[in-house]
Amino acid sequence: MIRFRLVSPDDIEQLYAISLTTGARGGDASHLYRDGRMMGHIYSAPYAKLSPQTGLVAEDEIGVGGYIVGTFDTRGFEVILEREWWPALRMMYPDPSGDADGWDADQRRCFMIHHPRNAPDSIIDAFPAHLHMNLLPRMQGQGIGSALLDRWVSMARLAGVAGIHLSANAANHGALRFWAIRGFTRLAPPIAPPSETTIWFGLKP
């Protein structure tokens, strides 16, 4: 039996684990990182900590196996991150230097902590909300992701959100298919900047 509920700060450790297990184009990224919390520092934990009212988890008898987190106000959330999330992490992790082509996965995430990759204004203007979603393998292929997404989009609609955006790895073909099937439209220039590695999607709820 799957239970859907709002995320709680008590779920953060499980969100860290899910972020790592799904952090390599949807597959396990454990072998890529010395610090297994890097992915969660950026893509899941801050939302559970700072905006639990806009996060949901899917839970079974084993525990939390999937989440969808995000914010209805991306720019406002970026301000909160700068004030309440990034400073402590920047004390823990040095800003990498030298040739970026030689950085490992940990260093690339450290760079993102010191230099967050914010969405372009052209996307925010049309799609001010954004989300991140991941499921462990045991919850994939059962409609759980669609159920989480439907609940989150309904919450956004009730809040009067004008549009929702997300970014996906261009090499994660399963994710690209999922978002397209679920009604998200690929955003192209001039709304989204061209990129070989990132695909931007938008949805009007």
C-alpha cells in the first residue's frame, strides 16, 4: 500500500538517499561521489527543510521511496536559499578552482553550491514554479510518479500558480519521455537557452 503525504523534515535523510540512488541519469550515482549527500544538498533536502508545504513523498511499508519537491515561487525561494541554506554548505565545501574539465562529480556539485544555477528570467516569467521528482526502482513503473505529479500540480493550481518549469538531463531518455507524456512542453529559444546537456520543460496547470 502506497501512502502519499506532505514531506516532513524527518524525511530528509531518506531524500538524500533517493537523490543519490537516482542521481546518474535516473540510475545509481553512488560510485560517482565521495560524499553521498552532494545531490541531496542541491535537489531535495533544502525543499524539505525550507518549504515542506510544497513537497510530497510516496511511502510504503519499507519507508519513503519517492518524492516530489519544489516551490511555487522560484525567485523567492532562491532568496531563502541564499539566506538559510547555502551559507553553511559553503563553509563545509570549498569552491573548486582550476580547470573545470578536470573536476570530479563532487567538485562540480561544490561549484553549484557556490554558484547556484538559476533559471533564466524568460522561463521564470512564464513558469514561476519549479519541481524535482525522483523514485527508487521499487516504486517505478507503477503510476506512482504520475500520482505524485498530479497531486503537486493540483496544489500549484489551487495556489494560483501560472506555470511550472523543470530541467532534465538530455541523456535521461526515460525522464524526457515521462515529462512529455505528462503534458510538459519542451521549451526552446527564446524562452529557454540552447543547451547540449539540459532540456527545459514547462506546464501551464
